[in-house]
Amino acid sequence: MKAQRVSAVARTGVLVVIVVGAGLLFAAPLWWTFVWSTWHTAEIFSFPPKLIPGPDFGDNYAALQGSVGISRAFLNSVLVTGATLTGALVFCTLAGYAFAKFDFAGRSLLFGLVMATMVVPGQITVVPLFVTMVKLGWIDSYQGLILPGLVPALGVFFMRMSAQQSIPSELLEAARIDGAGELRIFSSIVVPALRPSMAALSILLFAGTWGALFWPVVVLRSTEMFTIPVALASLFGTATQPYDQLMVGSLLSIIPPLAIFFLLQKYFVKSIMLTGFK
Amino acid sequence: MTTTMSEVRAASRRPGGSGRVGRPGRRRRPLRVRLVPYVFLSPFFVLFALFFVYPVIYSIILSFQRWSANSVEWVGLDNYRFVVDQPAVRRAFVNLVWYGVVNNVVQISVALALAVLLDQQVLRRVAGALRVVYFLPNVVSGVTTALLFGIILGAGGVADHLLSSVDLHVSWLQSTQWARPAVVAAGAWRWIGYWVVILTAGLQAIPREYYEAAAVDGAGWWKRVRHVSLPSLRPILLFVIVVNTIGTMQIFEEPFLLFETPGGPLSAATTPVLEMYRLGFENFDLGGAAAIGWLLAIVIVVLTLGQMVLARRREWIE
């Protein structure tokens, strides 16, 4: 009996070592992003590795501001992400609600089209979009950067499913009988009912937009237009590869998604399950 | 309000009346009302047609054309022949298979192990906090992940020093041999916690009685995992593998930014999306880039459909 209890304690000990050790492995690079942003490149590559913050954050930030204008890049990222999320949420919610709660000619055809495109990888649109943007003169512009991101097929699929599940048709009928207009019904019944789904969808879209590199690096040209990922990629491409500056930029790029994660944590699992429909 | 609600209920009991607008058998509504769904759909579909459907169709056309300074020429399958003959493109598609297998094996097995361990009763107080820690790397962008692992795995970086201290010398980012494992390491850090969260949701859906019944039958810890947890997780495991495989097909940032040259030494770690970028936007061969895009799209569509069929067949067998 005693031997059994000892072995149970030993087993729990091993278990704790494994799961906590894994936690340290996952957390260490995040901590280092912060620590490395406060040292110069020479110290970043010193051994034993730096584990506590140093004195050089101000220096590194100033250098980064001088080389790529990081404050402007941060604002660009906020602007582009904000516009993309707002637009995509409005368009996907309107379309998803229409698919879920109205019968109309062409409904299955249009929805089938949206579904079919979900299998096609978005990257194949990049070359033709680039040609289109050149023709429109929208290279290196906010509209060229933002517009293609406003129509995620996944968003329509998800909002349609959510509307089917969480909006009783009887409620809509009752509102219509009471004389409410369609826009009024949308804003005072549909939007409130779909708010948790909108939160989940915006978390998913946020991650994809905030960190996006491929399309932005293709469509942007001038430093003043760069988002954070493009600014960092362009700085990395220079001969010196200033890791101290790159870590300051990385730290700045981590803070907003981290804040959103802690504020909206309860919606995260829902948004993660949503990726399955991609 | 009460009368209107009961009228509505009566209406919805009528045959064919589901409460939706415009069902056959109901009084035809005025045009203004029938236009409502189209008005709601139009903002999405106008942009969707312009910025998704049209580019997809246009990319097929582009892949059969050659663009030069002042002319556009139809060249049939030349672009496809050209890209298939490029060593870097071939390497990219070989790597795709390699990444697909290794990413799944590494990420899913570790995530499954961690999810099962965290599901143990003794850890219930700390499991939530640990899961948050595992998940945190996922909020980091691909660019930042690549830069971080450039330092960690780079010459003179932490991994180098630690391995040197036990006399192992691995130049992760400078050798053709270790370039792909470096990409896998970066991806594993960013994604394992994400899979842990999904698998945990699956584990928590398993009724506790199953475990109790197994324990009554004398099943030890491993037998309970093997015969209760794993079989119940099978559908969600398949889902995770599908999502992970399709994500792996689109790797770009890590091989682009992890190494001194994009794609790593001799393009050892390159991927189709990266080669598409290089061909299209560094060499301005738009037709060739479109061709790579379609080769990749075919792989992804076939894989997606194949996995769906496989999932269905397994259901039939059991």
C-alpha cells in the first residue's frame, strides 16, 4: 500500500515535470522577444543567454524608427487591420443572415459558389490581383492592400451557420408583423444575436490580417505604407540583419494580439474550432 | 404582442410555412420585400466577384500566357513545362510532401501527448493555465516566429551553445540537411498549443463514466487512454490532421525569413508559395508564378477531397 502511494507520487512528479517543462519551452521565446529587444545584437548572441532585460530598449527603438519608421508601420497595421475586420464583419454578417433566413432565387447557386471557393487556396489569386492592381493604379495604396481581404468565404459560411442556430425565424416574423423595417430588424435583432459569433470571427480574421506578409509584401512599395510584418521583412533583408531592432518590432507586433487574447479569451476556443471550415 | 406571437405560431404550423420569407404557398410579398436578401448579399458579392472569383479565373488564363514588356502571348502549357523543370520548384514540391508528413507527426503527436497528460485528474487545477501558456505562441505572427528562431537556431544562438556544450554541432540555418528541420521547429512552437486546445475540447467531451467503467474493469492508465480516449478522439484527430496538412501546404514566412537567403541554403527548405513569390515578384514571370499556384491548388484540392473520402470510408468499415 505504501509502495503504491510512493509510486503514485512519483508518477505525478514526472507528469508535472513534463507539462511544466513543455510550458517553459513554449514561453521562453516569448520572454526572449522582450529581453532581446532591450540588448544590442552582440549581447543577444552571447552565452549564457541573457535572461533579464537590459538597458538598450531606447537605443534600439530609435534605430528602428530611423530605419523603417516603426511608429508609422504600427499605425498602418492598426488602420489596415481595423478596416479589414470592420468591412469583413459587416459584409459577412449581412450575407450570412440573408443566406440563413431568406428564400430567394439563386440561393443555393450563390452559396455553392462561396463553398466551392473555400477549397481553392487564396495564394493563387495573388498574381492576378497584382496585375489588376497595376492596371487600376492601386499598387502601394491602402485600398489595394485592404479590399481583397474584405471577403473571406469562411466568414459567410460561419455567419450563415450561426444565424441558423441562434435566430428564431418566429422572432423575425413577429418583428415584421409589428411593422419593423428590414434594416431595423438587422440592427436590433440579428446583430445582437450574432455578437458572440462576430467576436469569434473577428479573432480569427485578426490573426490572419495583423500578421499577413504575402499580399502586403507584393502590393506595397514605399516605407510609409509598410505594415509591421513588411517593415520587419524589409529590414531583415538588409545586409546587417539588425536583430536588436527586429526584436523591438517583434515585441510591438506581439502586444496587440496578446492583449486581444487576454480580453476575449472566452471566444478563442470558438474561433479555433471555426478554422475547421477553412 | 401576444396575439401577433400566436398568429405567427399558427402560421408556422401551416404546411410549408417554416417562418422563412417567400416560401411557396404563401402570399407573394411586394417586390421591395423580395429584393431584401439581394440587397444584403450585394456588398459581399460585388467584392467577392471582383477580388476572388475574377482573380481565380484570371489566374488560369495567366498560367497559359507569357507576358513581356509590350505583348501578351498564348503559350499553351509552356509555363507548366518551364516551372516543372526548375530544380527549386521541384525541390519545393518534394519539400511539401516532407513537411506534410513531418509537421503532422511532430505537431500532432506532441499535442496529443500534452492534451492527454493535461486531462489527468491530478492536474485539473493547473491545466487551464498551462494550456494558455501552450497557446500563447499562436498569437505571434509567422514573421516574428521566423525572426525568433533565426536567433535561437542561428550560429552563436541558444540552441547552438546548448548543443555545443554536449559536443553536438548542428548548423541549423547554414546546412542543407538541417534547414527543413529548422522550419519544422519554428512551426511546432507556433502551432502545438493550438492543436492542444482543439484536442482538449475533444477530450472534455468524453463522458467521465467511460473512464470509470474502464477503471472498474481493471484498466490501468495506459489502457484507459488507449481504449477510451484515443477511439473517441478519432474524428477530431482527423479534423486536426486535415487542417494542419492544408496549412502546411501554404508555408511561406518561415522559409522566407529564417535563413540568410530566402528558402535556405541552396533552396533546401523552399516551398511552392515561396517559389511562386520569387518567380512572380522577383523575376516578374507572372505566367510561371500562376502555373506554380495552380499546381499547388491541384495538390490541395486532391488532398482535401482524398481526406474526405478516407474519412467516410473509415466510417463505413467500423
